[in-house]
Amino acid sequence: MSIRTLAFVQDAAAGKRVTRWWLAYLLVLFVGIFVIQAISAAALSRQWPVDEGSAAAQLHEAIGFAALLGAILLWVWLFERRNPKTLGLRRPGRGLVVMLIGIVGGILLQSIPIGFLLLTGNLEPVDGPTGGASGGGAIPLLVLIVVFVTVQAGTEEVATRGFLLQNSAYQLPGWLAVLLPALLFTVVHFAFDPLPFATILLWALFASFVVLRLGSLWLVIGIHTGWNFAMGNLYGISVSGLPAHSNSFTYLAPTPGAPDWLTGGEFGTEAGVPAVLVLALSTLIAFLAFRTAQKQRGRGEGQTETAPARSH
């Protein structure tokens, strides 16, 4: 069964216009990321310089992503003339609860490869950067930072799994509609070495199948938030090759002599084999859940079409 028939995908045509798929990619990549997000971040840094990796720097990042998110929502509202909730954000009250569950799930998912590396002696606790907060005293600040990370993760999900996946699935073959946003997501993370490329691509595919299965972004926004927050602000590890954050509950680093292919090295655990395996298994489970739901839906529609009419 084509994914074009899914209610989530059909919402791409809920307004008066449907953005052409190639224009949607140009808008997100060049106008959204390279113009709106980059310019807003640069202007903010000039007016309000901050230390790299600090909580203020994470706020800067969140504001830049918020600018991109606002641009996407305005495009959908003003050009396509549809409610931005149709991007996979319906039922926001229930959605926020689902997102919170997803944050916990993302933390647990990230803790699997990190826990393995700790137990095998390939990661070890280290001192945090000077001037940063850690331990129990950092908890109030970390609660606020979760909000910053949610804006960042939520924007990425709305842009790729919301706008682009939905738009592509309405106009392109299903396999291509899933693959193109996933590749774009991977490329904009500048993850070109094999292991980080595999991890980030697998995350993008995993998130795509979850969204197509549930018809909603709320859960993957939460999982994405929890994954990044755990890596950067619970365990103090580099996130996708970016500098480690100044504020984290604890700090971990590769043990001297531990191989980069296992720990991820300077890129963070996303460039290690354990993270690749965890996300490969997660992607397989998400895909099977999606396919099972599709088959059940197809059988249900087939029975409805072939059922004999009842006499009255």
C-alpha cells in the first residue's frame, strides 16, 4: 500500500496549495538553514557574544532554530493556506505528554551505547570545564536547557519529518520520499565519515518510520530531544562533533587508548559502533511496526470493499 494514502501524508493537501517537492527542499536547505537560521545566529552572536558550549550558547542555538521553525510554519500558513498543526502536530495537549514520554525514551536509548562503553572500560568520568555546573547543583539549569534542546530537536523534526517527508510522500514514490529527507538531515550534520554518517542516517530513517506509523511528530521530537540532551547535558559528551557543553550532570570521555571506532572519539558516541547497532535495531523495529500497520490497514480496507451489502 502506498504511503500517499496515509492521513498524515494527505494533510499535505489540506490547504489551498501544495508546495512542489523540489521547492520545499530549496526552501528548507537554502532559505531556511543557510539564510534565515545562519543570519539570525550571526546577528545574535554579534549583539550578544557568549562562551562556546555555555548555557547561553545553547540558548543562541535554540533562537536560531526557532527562527527556522517560524519560517516553516509561516510558509505553511500563508502560502499553502493550511493549519501548521497538519504538519504532524495535531492534538498538542496530548502531544506534549507523548513528547515527555519520548524524552525519557530518548535518554534511555542514548544510555544503552554509553552504558556499554562505561561497563567495558572505554569511557571514564572526567572533570568538567572550568566555570561550568555539574552534579545536583546543575539540575535547575539543566531543566531549562531541556527546553532549549527541545526547540532545536523539534525544529529539525518539523523541517525534515514534518514538512519534507509529508510533502515528498504526497508527490514522490514512497521509498524516495523517506530517503531524500533522511539524506538531507545527514548531510546538514556534516557527518561524512562512515560511522557518523550511518548513525545519523539510521536515526533519520528510524524517525521517519515512527512518524509514518503514528501519523504524528510528537514522539520523535521527544526521543530526539532526549537523545541529544543525554549525550550533551547528562553525560557531557560531544554532540555530533560539536564542542562539549559547559553544563552537564556528569562528564565522560574516552579512556586513553580506547579506539575511536568504538567510542566515537571527538565526534561523540554517534560515531561509534555501539550507537550504530542500537539505531540499526531501533530502525528495524520501527520499520516492522510500520509495515505491520500498513498490512493490517490494507486488509481492513480490502474487507470493507468486498463485504456483501446487507439487506434491510
